[in-house]
Amino acid sequence: METLPQEALPLVALAFALGAKHGLDADHLVAIDGLTRFNAQTRPGLARWCGVLFSLGHGAVVIGIAAFVGLAAGRWIVPAWLETTGAWISIGFLTALGLLNLAAVIKAPPDALVRPVGLKAGFLGRVMRTSNPGTILLVGALFAVSFDTVSQAALFALTASQLSSASLGVAAATSFMLGMLLADGVNGLWIASLIRNADRRARIATRIMGLAVAGLSLGVAALGAAKLVSPGVDEWTEGRELLIGLAVVALVAASFVLAMASSRLRGDKPLPQTSP
């Protein structure tokens, strides 16, 4: 029986934390928000599960990429420039998402809910206006076709192949999907609840989450840039990836809990529903 290396459990745990953080990316929130709103009136039961379906489609692609890269790892040498280029691309996207969501909170009218802002949703257009569970899975899969997601899945596979085998890479990718599933699933349920109770407390809740998403995006972008330009920061973060990932998830989770607590308070007159 194959003995797993000591680094296997930390790798799987780190993948889970990164998956939960990835599930809170602005693009995910935008997609789930749009899918949930589209189905809230006609199919409220499906609306509550949009986050789960989206995450399953997204995660299936991540697992598939990890399995493919793991099998090809022995024959494929990763170019030295790939990691640096991918890091700067991620930093650029995160900075843009952070600034856009911060602007959305600042510019939102006092009587309106703050809707998250993403970069990918606009490219899919009508595909996101669907009440078909299979199409929602497809939307999640399409969102996974990006440099950031592909590089993350490949990293799991390559790291696992160095430690043990391709199967560990698939296990890490599955753990990543489970973390993402938790974040996206809870987010879908929460959005469905906000739509049903669009009162003053819900408006406060969406502002809290909007600021949390903006802060997360800008903070992770700043840390990534600091690692690339400062050897000292890069050395300090070495071996602390899991701790940093868990800290980020904990901070956003705290904001999420605060937002949910605000949205559950009653006593305000609901806002009129608007079409998605």
C-alpha cells in the first residue's frame, strides 16, 4: 500500500482553503447573483441551488485539468516564465475587481442593494439567463476556462506529482472544489434570502459583503505583488501559504456572518422587486 508523504495533508488542506477563497472571487459572486436573481421568481427552489450547481461545474474542470497535468507531468517541463506571468495576470485582475466593487459600494443609491461586479459575466451574456440545471453547470465550467484557474489546477497536479502521485493532485483538486462548493453554496442561499427580503438590513448586508470582496481582492493583489518585488516578503510567506489562506477565508467568513446577521433582522418595509 502506498504511503502518503507528510506534505499530503497540508496540500489538501491548503487546496480547501484556496477553494473557499476562490469561491468568494467577485466573478463567482456576480455569476451566482445573476443566476439566482433570474430564477428567484419563477423557480425559487432552483434559485437556492444555483451556487452549488455553478461550483460543481467549475470544480469538474479543475479536477479534469489536475488529472491531465498529473498524468503528463513526467513529460512536461513548465516554462520558468509561466508562474511569474500568471501571478502578474492574477494581480491585475484582482486589482481591477477590487476597485470595481469598491466603486459599486460607493456609487450605489441608498435605497438599492449592492450587486457584485465581475469581469467574466459580461462575456457569457444570455447563457447566464437560464433555468436549466445543466446549463448552470456549464456556466460554472466556462468560468473555469481561465489562466488563473488552469494554473491553479496545474500547480496542484505538479506539486502532488513531486510529492507522491497523480492521484494526490486529483485529491487536492477535489478538496479545492469542496472548499469552493461551501463558499458558493452558502452564497447562493444567502442571495436567494436577500432577494426575498430586500429591506434596509439587506442593503446594509450587501454593502458589508461588497466591501469585504473589494478588500479581499485588493489585499491578495497587494500581497502577490509584494512577493514578486520583495525577496523578504517572498521568504516570509514561504511555508505559510495555508495559514494565510485560512486567515483570508476567516476574515471573509466573519464579514459574511455579519452580513447574514444583518439580513435576518426584520422590521423594514421590503423594497419592490426588480427584474434581473
